[in-house]
Amino acid sequence: MNKTFFAEKLEQLNFISKEILDYTSTHKKFIFFGEMGVGKTTLIKALCLHQV
């Protein structure tokens, strides 16, 4: 299962995090990889805020 999400602005991460959680509603494990400074931690924070 692969899907790609793009954000051009930080404000879009709230929407993208909701989309990711909806798309992966039955899965509880994620792997994040990317260059240093691309926003992995920021996205993870947004995902955690919507997980509740």
C-alpha cells in the first residue's frame, strides 16, 4: 500500500495528517524516512494531535 502526500506549506500538515490517518485507519505502524530537515518530526507531531 503506497500513497504519496505533498505539502508546500506547514499549514497543510493538519489536512495531510487527517488524510493519512483516514487512509491508514486499520494500520498502527508507520515508517518515516527522508533527509534531515524535511519535516518528519513536524508531520509526526501533527499525526499525534489527530490520533486522539
